[in-house]
Amino acid sequence: MLSRIADSLFWLNRYMERADGLLRVVRTHYILSLDKGIKGNITWRPVLDIFTYCKEEEKAALENDTDATLRFLLTDIKNPNSLKLILTKARENARGVQDHITKEVWEQVNYMYHMINQPNFASKLQGYEAMENIEHFLKNSLLYSGVTDTTMPRGTGWNFMNLGRHIERCTQTVDLAEEELSRINYDITTASDIIEWRYLLLSLSGYELHLKTYRSSNHSYNALHQVLINEHFTRSVIYCLNRIQKYLHDIAAENNSPENEALKRLFGRLYSSVNYVDFDTLNGITLQEWLAETRKQLLSFSNSLAQNFFSYT
């Protein structure tokens, strides 16, 4: 497979996974922001911290304005990580590899691109229509995942697509966990109710699974365990790394080279640091440092993967 094709397939799925993650977080935050709890209104700052590159004054202007924030996150082309630009980039990659993806995959990406580019779409992100349109995009994002899973042939292209998906998903999980844990200064011994972890778990579509799986009252420990090292949760860090390991092995088996061996060793260090972590010792500074190091190693692996297979300089 040409490196250009592999690159486009990798980034097609990575952008679509990024769009899905953004929509999940926006939906969760929008719903919870309607609930005025004892801590007052929930601002949009956590979402802006994760999904934008705004300066401090820009975040301050947006964090309490739901309509403006939704427009900025979803449709504003001045935001390089807006849903509109993400879907545009996904479509550009899909268009360049139409011979390597199925008709159904192309049609779904193209459909979502035209959805976000409707002339009056920004005006629909106000009032009761906002939630309706966010839900519509989320359903189509799920449809993309289903169409891709059921129609794409299991070959080299499929392997690169899934590397992109799970690298992006793993990065998002680490970012969301860091944002939530910073709220309690990374101290998971802090007594808290499960309600305190709704934001993180709902953003990762793991709240229902959590209620069915974890029975103890140590909610901070349980929530962190689920998003980091629960192998049965499809958005946990360890689950994503297991899938990356599988697809990396399949790709490397088709292309034996010294560079591939170096790449596998780099991934092995990342995988081992998560798979064999002494979870009971993670708290406070150690937890903060471990998450930062995991994210750093994940970025290093992603860059090395790109240099190895996509001919990046």
C-alpha cells in the first residue's frame, strides 16, 4: 500500500473519532449545564480547555455563553478543532482514497460533511434545537462506525484506519481523565459521590457500565480504574492500547524492517507502563506524573508511526 493511501486512511478514522469524542463531550456538558447544583452553574471551560487552543481571555468570554460556545466548537472555522473543520478534513482524506474504502463509508462521511455545511446550521444551535441537532450528529457518528465495521475489508487499510481510531480515542480518554482529576488535585482518596464522576463517565459512554460493574462506594478509585485499566471498557486506555498492539502487529508482519522493530519496542514501553502499573500507588503527584508521561509516550509513538509508514520528515 502506498504511504499516501495509508496516511489518508489513518487520518480519516482519526478525524472521525475526534468528531465523535467532541460530540459526546458537548452533549454531556450541555445536558449537565442545565442542572444547577450546589456548586452553581457548570461553565464550558473544561470543554474549551480540551478541544480548543483559545487564549485565556477568549475562554473567559465564552465559558458562560452556551450559544456562542456551541457555535465556536461546532461551526466556527476560526477554531481549527471545530466539528466543521474536522469533518472537512475527514472528507478530504476519504475523497483521496475512494478506491480503498467502500461506497457506504464515503457516503456517510460525505453526508455528515454536508450536514455541518448547511447555510442555516449555526442558527439551529440555539434553544431547544441545539440538543436535537447534536443528537442527530451523534447518531450519524455511530452510523459511520457501524458502516465502517460492517463493510470495510479486513486488510492493510483496515489496520491503518483502526490505528488512527484507537490512538485518537486513547488520547481523548487521557485528556478527559486529566481534566477531571485536576479538579480534585489528583487525589482519588477524596470522598465523593458517583454523581461527581458523571461528567467523565458520560463523556466516554461508560456511566451505565460503571453502575453495573462497580459495587463498592470508593467512587473515585472505581471511576479511574474503569477509564484507565478496565480491559472490558472500550474507551479505557488499556483497551485502546490492546487494539493498537493488535493492528500494529498485523501491519508490521506485512512489512518487516528494522524501523518496525524499533517502533514495536517504543510501543512496548508505553504498553508496559500502563499494563503493569501498580494502580494502588497512583495518587496525587504520582498519578499526575503517570498520566502526563502516558500522554507523552502516546504522542511519541504516534509521531514515530507517522515517520515510519507515512514518510513524514
